[in-house]
Amino acid sequence: MIDAYEDPGTPDCRGGRRYLWWLVTRQPWRSVTGAVLGSVWMVLLSATPYLMSRAIDEGLQPGDMGALAGWTAALVLVGAFNSWLSIMRHRVMTRVRMDANFRTVKVVVGHAVRLGAALPRRADAGELVTIGVGDVQQISLSLTVVGPGVGAVVAYCAVAGLLMSVSVQLAAVVLLGVPLIAVIVGPLVGRLQGTEAEYRERQGVLTARIGDLAGGLRVLNGLGGKGLVGDAFRRDSARLREQGYRVGAVTSWMQALGVGLPTLFLAVVTWLAARLAAQGTLTVGELVAVYGYVAVIVRPVAFFIECGYQLGRGTVAARRVVGLLRLEPEPDTGTAQAPGEPSVLHDPESGVRVLPGRLTALAAARPADAAGVVDRLGRYTPSEATWGGIRLDEIPLAQVRWRILVADHEADLFAGPLRELVGGRGEPGDTQIMRAVHAAVADDIVQGLPDGLGSAIDPQGRNLSGGQRQRIRLVRALLADPEVLLAVEPTSALDAHTEAAVADRLRAAREGRTTVVSTTSPLVLDRADTVYYLVDGKVAATGTHARLLAQEPGYRALVARDTDAQEVMG
């Protein structure tokens, strides 16, 4: 199987079936071994009725006990050998499926890393969870066709050849019967792919809603919106259930036909063979052999239907994976060099100009407006933003990311020791970490954890409160020590006392370096050198916090909630 550090290769993203074929070709020897073992195993299943017919015709019927014992011994040996083959086939096919599973996981995770910050803007969390939980598993199951699927074809041809030596009429029925079954089941496979694709899409939507509901439950409850979101979840859940019933209906028909049609096929061939035996055309041993051959071929026919079912579902899952892999990261066509010294960041769309070495605040009635400015200045969305007079999109992305850091208040927190969680791209010592912890007023967090900096943090910081998570994110941003720090709502979950302390220490920690914060907290705004008041995404006023409070009623109403004063002045 693929090693944890092995390169998974470049997947074929031209379609679902091509991706599945790529998974097969990435492990050629294992795939060939599975096909050979599956073929030999199924062919030897058809050897059992042949040996049994020889034992009857050459030993039991003429009374030759030696011949009977010889053919019986051969039957036992073949059965034992085929049992061993079945074990080996299962082992090989398990490895084939596990390789496909792990390889797909590595490909998806690797591509998600390459997409980086563009991923949340290109694919929602529900879709990614559905791919990771369901689609990857379904893709691996569909590769069953490599072993038993190929073996079914070989066994079908072998049994048809054996029947040809007994009766051309019976061989013709077998040769024509299986294609007829394929014609009957074929349309169901196409229908299954359609219903399965819609089911997977709805599943992704519902998974995303569950994540949103779980992440914002406390806020929703406080705003009284929990019931509204709950109703939407119930509606989406009902739609998913109805679509699941449609998938189940098609699946049940395929499984019923997978059992019923081969059994009916067995009955028809057995009836014809019995008539030929009654007419004296077949011997008793040949009649037993024909029954055995057809009983054996029931399994390959059932595998045909099962493989078609699994391959249909696997193709749908592979299409979803391919859809994700086709997403391209932000093109990096920049060739201009970044400014050699701290320079002005300018966003023409809003009118914001960030002077180097200063603490600048963005206050907007709609948080999305301030976040939009930060995204443009951090080059996370296409814009005409400039840095030192040079367009950001003309500077190589690596230079922008190294010197300009966007610290989002909802940025992911990965599981692991606190020391590694906040270390980021460097390997800071404990002394350096504790300085950043103090600057973010997070000393109490470290002291309250059982092992201090070595304490394990759950994924997304679930063992921390909202305010603690926010301060840990700030610690991580301060340790990165970027030339330009763009922080989105860094204190929104903190109480007033802690917020004031963070504002003071943040200013001191970033002294002489460019820092931009989006906030409407007067405690933070009061520490800023320059405040931009944004209305509808545009700069409406600029100045210090004190001047804007005195001269801008809209700003005062926003940051001080002083609506009465606004009405009096009006």
C-alpha cells in the first residue's frame, strides 16, 4: 500500500471513470495479482462439478471404487487449494481497496493544502466532509471490479466452454442469457448514478448546515434564531431522506435482480438439461455437471450486477473528487519585487491608505465591509490594491504571504500541543512564546492548562472558550511577527477589561510595525493612530477616535451606541 510519505502521483481528472482507472494503474502488480487470483478462484469453482461428473460416470455408475476414490481425492484437493486462493484473493483485494482509499485521501488533502486560503471560497465545508467520509470509501469499494469482476468474466467464458463440450444448445442459452441480464440491469445503473449524485449533493448541503449550526449554536440561541435554523435543517433533512428513498428504491431493484435473475437463469438451464437427459442425450454425470456449471455461473452473474452497482456509485464519488481536484489555486503571475522597505498599503476600492509603522483601525457598520478591505489588502480577493505603489497581484504571492499576514478571528485551530499550535511557521522558544502570550493577555490560559504550553488542544480549540480561542489566535499571529499584520475583529469575544489590556499590549508589541485591525470596540479604537470610518464599503471619515466621536454622529452611534445623542444633534 502507499506509504504515508510516498508521492501519490498526479491523478487523471478527466472524469470519474478515468480517475478510477488511474487508481488501478497506480498499483499495477497488485491489480494484476487480484485479477489472476480472482479468475483462477472462480474457474476452479467450475472444476468442482466437472470432477463430480467424472466421479459419477467413471466411478459410481460402473462401480469402479478406485476411480471413485481418485476423483473424490482430486475434488478434495481442488477444494482445499481454492479455499487458500480465496483467502489470498481477499487479502490482495483488501490491499487494493486500502491503497485506493489512502491514495485518494492524500491527493485530496494535498490539493486542499495547495488551494490554501482559496479553498473556503471555492468549496464549502459540507462538500469536503462528504468527500472525506463517504466518497473516498465508495471509491475504494468500487475497485472490487479489479479482482472478482475480472474473475467473473473469465469464469463465464470457462463455463461456457465446458458447456459447449456437453451441449451446444445449453451453451447457446448461457451465452445469450448473461447479455440479456446486462440489458435488463443496465438502465438501472444509469438511473442509480443520477439519483446517487443528487443524494451526495444534498448530503453535502446538510453536512455544511450541521457544521454551521454546531459552530454558531450559542450565538443563534442568544439571538433567538435557533428555531429558524432548526426549521431549515429539518427541511433539508427531509429532502435528503426523500432522495435517500429514491436511491434505495433503485438499489433494491438492482439487488433483487442480482439474486432473482441468476436463479431464474439456473432454473431455465436446469429444465433444458433435464429434458436432454430424459431423451438420453446427456448422461447422469453430465446432467449433474450441467447443474453444477450453471450453479457456479450464478456467482459470476451476481458479481456482474454487484460490480455494476458498485462501479456506478464509485463513478459518482470519483466525479465529486475530480470536481474538487479541478479547482485551481490562485494564479501567481507576479514578477515585480515587493517594496524593499515598509511602504503604504492602499485599497482604491474603499479609499483606505495604511501608513507603515502605525496602528490603523477600520470601523464599519457592516463587518463584511471591513473584512473586504482586509481581504483585498492581504491579496485574498482580486483587486487593484497596491503596496508601495506596486499592485499586489503583480508581486509574487510568496513574498506577499511572508510579509503580510491576515489573522482572522475564526481561523482554524489544529489539534496538538499548545506550543506547536501557536508556533506557526517558525520554531520559537518558550521564552518567545510567553512574551506573545503576555501580549495577547493569554497568561491565564497557559496557567490554567494542566501541562502549560505542552497541554493538548482539541481540534478547533473545542476545549477552550470563545474568548480563549481568540486570544490563542492572536498569540499565533504575534509570534509570526509579520511586517504587516491585518487582524479581523481580534477582541470581539473578550470582556471589556481583557479587551482594554489586549489593546494596550498589542500596540506595545507591534510598536514601529504596520498593524491594521477591524473593530467597532471603542477600547481598541482609542489606541489606534488612525481610524477609518467605512459606510457602504467606502471611507466616510478619517481621524483619531476622539475626533471622529466629536465630529461624526454616525461613527459615534456605531462605536458608542449613542443613538440618542445622534437624534439630538440631528
